[in-house]
Amino acid sequence: MKANLYEGNHSFALHDYEPAPPKAHEVQVDVAYCGICGSDLHVYHGDYDYRFKSLPRAIGHECAGIVAAVGEDVTGWKVGDRVAVCPLDYCEDCVVCKEGDNNCCANLNFMGLDSWGAMCNRWTVHERTLHRLPEGISLLHGALVEPLAVCFHALERSQSKGGDYAVVIGSGPIGLMTALVARYLGLQVVISEVNPIRIEKARQLGFTVVNPKETDLRQYVFEATDGVGADAVFEVSGTQAGLDTMVELIHPHSRVVLVAAYPKPMQLQLQRLFMKEVNLIITRNYNHKDFDAAIEMMEAAPINFDELITKVLPLDQVQQGMELCGSPTGDVVKVMVDCRSHL
């Protein structure tokens, strides 16, 4: 078996490995595709080296595949089942888990970051991580279920409803998917983006896009809402400029949702939020219901998810995939790794 392993120091390489046999309540998944995520880029740049007890190791957590083997006491799954994997290994014993919020488990093992990941031929996981993929969803699109679940969780946390006016700041992969989910749920959506390539991609997907370097975004939003302001702002850019902008777009008692990851300290204008008694919402990961909602959307929504996939690379080109995703040009939406390409 082959796996592409993170070796540290901006380096990935193809290695031979022996997948762990499934124990009780575990399954082995033949990984078909794994997406490269923003978190993987943080690994590539060394931001998450503190999470690695030893190297080299496979990363990756946005995946879909086919069940290849099952351990003892596995129920509901059999060899040949098509699945997406929810990469949260939670303890079920802490206070948070007992309240049903296993995405914030006190002992959370985020598979692919804190433990072995999916950029390999075969991945052994707990049966509770699996979500069934309907036949109408390809395995390539199935690897997008995980990032879509991130966006469903953000929308659920925002307590938004159909008809609300929402601004999405940033149109990278998660920004575009947040906008797609918001529109699917009936929100009015405008995207704020400065990169011309990403602006064009968002417009191709049917969104209104404002470049705040060319148009006064605050004036645009307030004119579009008859002077009221946005009901919800989703900050997905991960930039200081995005954090500064979001506080200008809202009305009292509206919601600001931080969807991006912020690995470095940022400044937040709390006084501006205070004056409007704004609900500041942090979102982390997802729950199983968010995976279910993402799969349901994939079946129901008239969206060509191929438009989100810029390139599919073989398993031995993860290094090149990281470089593509990190390109400052912004011309890449999603890079997928074909994990069946080296068996």
C-alpha cells in the first residue's frame, strides 16, 4: 500500500505502509479521493507541527471511498458500501460530548491532523465516522461533503432563516461553499472578494460579488437593505481586513460568524460590536447532522460541483497540490488527490 506522508519542512513524499487492520467497531476504507483543505496548507507551512508527535505521517480529512473490510461488532456497514468520512474521533465521555457537541470534545482527535489521515490507499476508521453516499453522488463529489458540512454548521450556528440578507467575506473554497449553502437555505447572498479570478468564479456560480477595493461595500449593503444592514456576516477570508470590514456591515442584534481559522493573533473591534449588541458567533468543525445535510444538498440542489474542483492530482503529487493551493494568484478553488492512483 502507498501513502503520501508529511515529512515536515514543507515536504511530502510517497511511502510504502501497512494499513492498520480494523479492530472492533472499526472499518477499513479504500480511499478514492481526498481534498486538500486550508488546514492541510497550515500543516504544509508548519503552523500545526505541534500537533505531530512523530513524522512522517499521512494527513488529509476530506475524503470519500468504499468500505474494504470491517472489524468485529460492526453493524450497518459491509464491504462495498460507498461512504464519506466525518474525521472526528471524540471520547463520548466528557461533558461536551454528553451534551451532543462532539465537535468540541475536550479530548478531540481530529483525524488527519492529530492522527493518521486519508492521503493513502486504505484508511482505518471507527464505524461511527461513516456517512453513506447515495449512488447519485460520485466519489469525487463525495470528498466535498466534509467542507460542505463546515458550511452547514456555520449556517446552523448563525440561526439564519430564509430571506435574511447575508454577506460572505472571502470566496476561497469555504467561502464559495458557505455562499452556496446560504443560497440553498433561502438567504439573499452577496460576496465580498478582492481577487479578480475568485470574483469571476463566484459570478460564474451566480453570485453578486462586490470588490471592496472598487466599491464602497458598506454603502452597497445598506442601500441593498434599505438602510438596515446585513442580518448575518460570515467572515471566511481569515484576514484582518475581513475582520475590520464585517463590523461595518451589520445592524443591531445581527450576527457575525467567524468561519475562518485564525492560527495567528488578530484584532477585533469589540467596541463596534458592543454598540450594536451584535451576536458574535464562533464556529468549529461540524456535527453528524451537518454531514447529513450536506449529502442531502448534494442530492437535491442543481449545482455542478465539478465547478468547484480545479484539478485532480495523483497520490504522488500531494506536494504539487499544496503548492497550487497556496498560490497567491487565487486561481485554484479545490485540488483533489486521487488516492487510487498508486496501488
